[in-house]
Amino acid sequence: MIVLDALSPAPRCLRMFLLEKGLRLPLQQVDVFTGENRAAPYLAHNPAGQTPALLLDDGHCIAESVAIMEYLEERHPAPALIGATPEERALTRQWQRRVELNITENIHNAFHWAEGLARFTGRIPVEPEAAPGLKRVAQDRIAWLDAMLGAGPWLAGERFTVADIWLYVWLDFGISVGQPFDRALPRVTAWFDRVATRASAAASLHPACKPGGVRG
């Protein structure tokens, strides 16, 4: 298996997952800044043109970070980052969907249409007038999440999961592109700082990340 990797938040989520799992897979870099992911031969593997992707030994390709993590969890169930039981897996997916649909997707699109507008114009449909609204929604939903968090250290309580990885990476990315979350939010702030102390947090940063640049 080979991971088609890039300097971007979704690939970083997968790298952090692999580190937490203790899995070592070869990484082949794709330059998303020059649009390599939107041209051949990358599109032959993943016609959606997004990173990361996982090339299997039989030639098949799995795209989408969450799908890749689900696949690898089934192949390597311990340590469980999605869950060891149906109940644990459902709870993890509940939190992952909450953060992705309400928070991180809005951060993502707001970046495309604001800070990243020059880069993405002509590659994807852009709606710059929508970016301020998306940013407001993301910040509102972070506060919404803060109010829901319980006493446990992680989103799913006592278990560190892919939901924590997903939210942490995207909030860290948001900070680097002018979309910082409100550090006055007590639960989210404490949770974010807690994740940041894990070895996988710093180790998952792409080697090409530069101080003051995009974190992915």
C-alpha cells in the first residue's frame, strides 16, 4: 500500500491516524499547490482530484480520509481509533459527523473562497461572497460544540478517536489561515491544548510546513 500524500489538512489527518496506530506506510507526495492532484496521472487513481488517496497492492484506490481510516481500522483494529464495539464505533462516528458537517467543512470552504481564492479560482467553483458567512457559521458551531462537551478528556469521553484527530487538524489549519477559534471557549480550548501535547500532533505536520505558513 502507498499513501498519496500532500501538504493539506485531510492528508495530515491520515498521517496523524497512522502515527497513533503505529502503522508505517510509504508516502508519495502530490503537489497540490501546483495542481498536480487535478491532472494526470493522479486523476487516473482518484478522479475526484482530492488528497489523500490510498493505493492498494491490487491496484485499487481508496480516496477520502475518513474512508481510508475506516479501511485501515478494519485491517488493523488495535489500538481502536474508531471503536472496538458497535456502540463505540457509532459514538465516534456521531462526533466525527458533528464536527465535519458543522465546523470543518465550513472552515474548508471559507478558505477556498477567501484566503485561498487566488489558488482555487479556475480549479473549483468559488463563491467569495459566501466566505464571511461560512466563517461565522463555523465559529458559532465551535461554541455549540463547546457547550456539548462532557467531563471526559476527548470528544467521545475517555477514548481518543478519529473525531479528535479530524477536529484538531482542521482547527490548527484554521489558526494558520486566519480562522482562529475563540480561545475563551473553556472546553474546546482545553481539549485542543490536550491534543496538541500528543506526539502525533507535531509529528503529523508535513515536512514542507513553514513557520507562519499553512499547517497541514
